[in-house]
Amino acid sequence: MPKLLTGLYALLAEIAVWSVLFPLELLHIAIGRAPAGVLEERLGRATGGRDRARPPILVHAVSAGEMAAAGPLVARLGAGPEGAEVVLTTGNAAGRRAAGLIRRQDGSSVPVSYLPWDRPRAVDRWLGTLAPAAVVIVETEIWPGLFLACRRRGIPLVVVNGRIYPRDVARYRIAKGFFRSVLACPAAIGVQSAAERDRFLAIGAPADRVVIGGDLKRDAPAASIRSAACVPSGRPLVVAGSTHPGEERLLLAALAGLRRDFPHAGLVVAPRHPRRTGAVARLAASAGFRVALHSEGPGPTARADVVVVDEIGPLAALYAAADVALIGGSFVPMGGHNPLEAAAHSRAIVIGPSTGHVDGAVELLEAAGGIVRVRSADAVSLEAALSGLLADTPRREAMGAAARAALDAARGPSEVYAGLVRTALGERGANLRGVPGAGAGLTSVPISGPAGPARRPPGTSRPG
């Protein structure tokens, strides 16, 4: 990459940090939305890397969804009596809370911090202090400063579960020359599907390093049902996860229609962003429903018509109490959210017409007969889909079983991606010091890729 472009990026990153991000973080600290110590992490002043018994593998997942996907991979990398030490970084508070659910094999927590703002020199110093054996990026976090610093320091970098939103391809292609050089840094780019592979190639990724590995969320275990008591019980129940503005109004209109045939039907709504809890609760109350917050506990929620989830974390468990699971972000043009959590609990699933972000998962479940796709985002169509499922228990149960069976049959991406990480380490001659199977034996990990069912994971050769 020409020095002019790297210098320009570094200058813009410094301006963005000191003029926008740093003052905003100070404000968050002042009003109690962030702890004071967060600035040390954001500025890349981490310590404690070189005094570890062995170099850790750094896994970065920007938010809660990506962190949940990272869990099975972390477990794979840490498996065995001499499993790798893993540290986590994230980009926001939701990701940090989700990281708290990830455990080592011995049940202890995994260290987590914020990824520093992408100032190239600061990131380079931070990597020098942390001294990771490898850096793993979950989904799409293309940070030029981080990627280039890994290349300079000879640290193997692997992207896993990669995806590019279709709407972002044109934006990346505006600076394709820039991103071509950045995307030459990873030893491997593991992507969720053939469509994602095509998008990465379109923005400049090297074809010989892009491998189709599947969706990590397929390997996520079903969550505990500890939260299932905090919902309306003993009556038909729809649980709507990760909803966006506009969807709650649609759901409430559909619920009003449903209650003509199912007078005791209940609805649990988990807004994608918990800060919207109050607005959603007020909307439900104004529609004439009895409303409770999930955090109020079993008493209030058992009496409510509509329960609004005001916490991060319980959604997957709440699906276990549902008769029907509805996937948010799909009845407005957001591309949809993960339906596999509901499939893991053998729930019948309803999703709307906007599924561009989760097409692979939806196609998997649709082929098995485990999901109903509502083609029109209106209350009448939604009510008809929900009513048909609530009235037919055998159909719901068959759909739930089919969804779970399809998910179980598709498990395995975490081992594919762990193989990419181990191979990158082995081919670079890195001293893994404990990760099982590192070295030559891992160069034949079977990968389902565009060249056939047994495509060898890419090497780590760099452009000159």
C-alpha cells in the first residue's frame, strides 16, 4: 500500500479519535455510562502480554451477536489438556456483557477488554505489549491499522465467520485499492457462504485465501431456560427477538387480531437495542395491553399481556418458552437477525421478507420445513401466519423438530475456523505452545470451499 494512503488513514484516525471519540467517551464516563478505566483500553494502553506463561490468541468480536458466535470457537481453541490461552476484545458494552458468558474449559472467565481505537501507531504498540500468538477477527471488522500492524509484526491474522452486508459492497469498492492491500494481510478469510465469498472478492480479498466455513452460530449451544419463568405462562405465547422501530407496532396490531381467536395470547418483545425498552412499553400500554418488564420477575410478567425484555442476555432462553418465535429486523428493511437460537430450542419460527443478512440460516431452515417466511410486512399477513401456527400444535412441533435437526446436521464451523487458526500458526512456524494439533498435521483440515469439498486452508504468504 502506498505510504501516502497509510499516512492519510493514520491522520484521519487521529483526528476522529481526538475530535469525536475521545470527547464522547469522556461524556459517557461523566454521566456514568462507562467506567473511567475504559479510556486506557480505548487508547491502547494494555499491559500484561509478555508476562504470560504463553502467548495468547486474541479473538475480537465487536458486539453481542458476534461474541455469541465466538463462543464455540473459543471453546475449540481452548480444548484439550493444553488448550490455548484466549483473550477477548470487543467494541461496545453489549459485547463486553456477552463476553462475560464465555468460559474456559475449567469454568473460569476469559479476559476481555475493548479493542483500541484504530490509530495505527497506538495499535502497533498495543500489539507489541500484548504479544499475541495470533489475532482472530469474528465477522466483519476490517480495521486497517490493526491488520497492517499484524503484518508488520508477523502476527498471524485470521478472519472467521466473515460477512459483508450487500449494501456495503459499493462503499468498499470506492476505495478498492486501499482495501485490496488491507485484505492481503490475513492468512485466511473464512466466510459464511458462497455469496459472502463473492462479496469479499468484489472488495479486493485475495481469492486463494477466502474459504467457505459456514456460520459459527450453528455451533452455539442452546441456552439455559433459567429465564423461562419470567413470561406469561399457560397460554399461547409469541416471543419476538431483536425487534426494530416499526416492528413492535406491527406485532401489537397482529396480537390484537390474534386475541379474537386466542383471547389469552401473550407476546414477549425483546428490542434489538435495550434503550428502546421504555418506548416499546409505552407503545404497548397505549394499545390497551397490560405491560410488564422482564426484569420485574415472574409475578408481574405472569399477569401481563405483553412483556418487554429490558436486559441483555435472556433472549435465547426465552425462546424455550415460546410457542412461536418471531425474528426481528425482518419486517423492516434491516436484513433480519439470527434465527438459529430459536432453532436450537426446537421452536417453530416466523420471519419477515427482509432476510439479506441471514439468508444462509433462513435457507437452511426453510429447506428443512422449520421456518415460515411472511412475504408481506403487514399486520394481516403476520396475524394469519401466527394464527395458523398457534392453531396447529402438531405442525408447530414438527417445524420445531425439523429446525433443530437441520441445525444439528449443519454443526461444525467452529472446528473449520479453529483449523484455519492452527494452520496459520503452524505454517508461520509460530510457537503455539499448547494449542492441540498445531503444525503439519493441520494443513489438511477438510474445508468446504469453492474449489471443492476438500479445499486446503490458505497459507500465509504475503505480497512483497
